[in-house]
Amino acid sequence: MGRSLHTVENRARPAANARRLKSVSISTLIFDFDGTIADSFYAVLDVANSLAPEFHYRTVDRSEVPQMRGLSYRELRDRIGVSWHRIPMVAARIRREMEGQVPKLPVIDGMQPTLHELHKHVKLGILTSNTRKNVNDFLAAHDLEVFDFVGTASNVWGKGRRLRALLRSKGLTPGEVAYVGDEVRDIEATRSASVRMIAVAWGYSGRGLLEAHDPDHLVDVPADLVEVVKELQAPEQASTQGQAH
């Protein structure tokens, strides 16, 4: 079952905002893509290693992965020796190199039935730094065409701004939305957009690193998401029951 880390107030948010979020039932889940839905970690790692000579950073052996998943972006940058200003360029090249590979990537184990179940209860969306074509091809290849919209954010550091823009374009208020992602930058994006964060422990950032950044919820397997959604829809049910009395 999903473990709620801050059921009353998140330290990163004002108390008034925490109370407002708690009192509103969610209508929409927005997902990150890479590492959250698509099991892309090692495919991306292989491409990143192939680009290391061109961008002058060192390669990462697979044996190093467990330790590196617990590193902050700054620590990771220092470990592999990539220049900060080169990171957006490297990310863009990885996206281009991954064209055609994405539909062949596996789905995170257990995610397919979970998404089909969630689709019965809430609207589903995606916000990703991957390309729309990559995402749509992947969804079609894996019988996952259950999403109401797909938004993209090509700037690796601009996810918070893109999330706020996506909410405006879809007519969504922050209180009715939860974001599902696997990285610290996802947590930071939800804070800037005043959106609940459901962190997943199977993706790019390790569980300990995610927990240290205080997401609203932290789950270990996809099926936990269904339980969290039920919890986040409880305010509406409680309000209905209160009116009945």
C-alpha cells in the first residue's frame, strides 16, 4: 500500500495550501513517462555512455547504478564529469538517439493493469521531456491508449513551468491534480505548481533520495497507485456523506 509521508502538511508548502489540497478530491493523474511508465533506464544509460566521448564525460558501468540512483543532480554531475551547461544538449541528443527504440521498451512491471484500472476512476495525462511521437508510439505498441492528453517539456529544467502551463491549457486547478513521477525534479515541479506529488521508487531516483525530498506520497509498486487514488478521492466521499447527514 502507498505510504503517505505528509498526510496533513508538507513542509515544502504553506499550511493553508496543504489544507486546501487535503480538502479537494482529485480528478486527474498526470504521469512522467521515462522510468515511471516506460522501463527506459538502461536503454538511456547505454545511449548516454555512447555519447560520453563526444561530450567529454565518463561512462557509467551498470554495477554503479544502485549507488548513483541515490545521488543528487549535482553529485551525479560531479561523479561523471559532465559540464552543467552541456546537460540540456546531452538530453536532446539522447532523445534523438532513442527515436525508434522507445516503442520497443518494456512497460514497468505491473503498470499496464494499473493504468487500465486507474482509467476507470480518473482522467490520465502525461507530461514528459520525451517527444510526443515516442510516447504515442510506445502507448500504441503496449495497449496503453488510456491517456486523455500528452504534454511535452523539452527543457530538462523547465518542468515546473510546463506543468503550470499544462494545467491552464486543460482547465485544471492544482488541487484536483496529482503528479506521478520518479525524479527529484518531478517533486520540485509539483511544488512550483502546488500539485500533489506521488513519487515512485522504481525509476531513475532511488527511494532514499526521493523520501529525503518529502513527496506527498511514496509508492513501491504500481498497484499502490490505486490505493493512493482512493485515498485522494476520500475528501469528496466524506463531503457527500456529511451532506447526507
